[in-house]
Amino acid sequence: MNNLRNLLLGTALAAVAWPALAHGDEDHSEPNPVAAAVPMAAQGPRAEAQTDAFELVATLAQDRLVLYIDRFDTNEPVVGAQVEVDTGTVQAKATPASPGVYWIAQGTLGQPGKHPLTITIETEDTADLLSATLEVPAAPVAATTTTGPTTERWMAWGLGGTLLLSGAGLVALRRRPQSRVTAPGSNA
């Protein structure tokens, strides 16, 4: 009886610990307290350029080409500048969005390929010409999905089955009639 109870208890404890086992490419070690940076590919296409006066980062976001412009020596955002962008097919004046941030409509820049950019920046005290190339990758091919059960699904089924069997075993132990041993000479 004790052996069966110990076996059921061990099975229940193993079932609870089952999901903690490492599998696949998962790392179950202590989590890194530093937040991971978003991969560059997830941020969208971008281009960078710098001169002695300015530095620029251009990113393609939704329907716009967003330009982040600051002064090279101080990293101070460039405010109140006249910014023009020439893409080779379109020349557009950028609209200020916030300090140091300007944008133009994306136009054909969203199409895959390499897009040369020439950016003219004019402030009260400085004027400069920056050039960069915005490379837009082709859209990734959708991965085929599998319809079969995953490892996690099998583990969930295994855990559920183990817990069910452990519970049934405990119920069976409780319903089992207890045999009483009486001592010789007692009237029980």
C-alpha cells in the first residue's frame, strides 16, 4: 500500500515537472535581465549617412520614409531645417514631424531593391548634401505550416494523461476497504 502511494506521488511530481524540461531550441536557464534589442530586419529597411555637419538615419515605416537628422558633433536634433529628398525618380520636400524628425511619402521606395537617396539639408548656419542607399528586401516567402501535433501539444497531452491516471489511482486508494487487524484477546 505504501509502495503504491509512493509510486502515485512520484508520478504526480514528475508530471508537474515535465513542462520544465528543455526541448527544441529553448533555453530554460536564468533569463537575461537585459532586454534584447529588436533585430534590424524587424525594424524595417533603413539607410544611414553622415557628414562633418549632420548624421541621418532613414527608415521605411508604413507609408513613409522617416528621416532622423541630428548634428554630428553634438547629437542635437536638427530643428527648422529645409530637407529635400531625391530618390532618382521623385524629388520631394520633407515635412517636419517632431524635433529632428522629417518624413516624405514612401512612393516607390517600398518596392524591393536598392534605392539611392540624396538628401539636401539646409539650416540657418549650415547646408549639406548626404547620400545613402535604402535597400528593401523582397517579401519573405510564407513558411508552410504543419498540421501535425507539435512537441508542446504532445507534452500537454502526456501531462494531462499522467495527472488523470494519478488522480484515478488516489481515488482508488481512498475507496479501497481498509482491513483491520485485531489484536488477540480484544473484542472489536
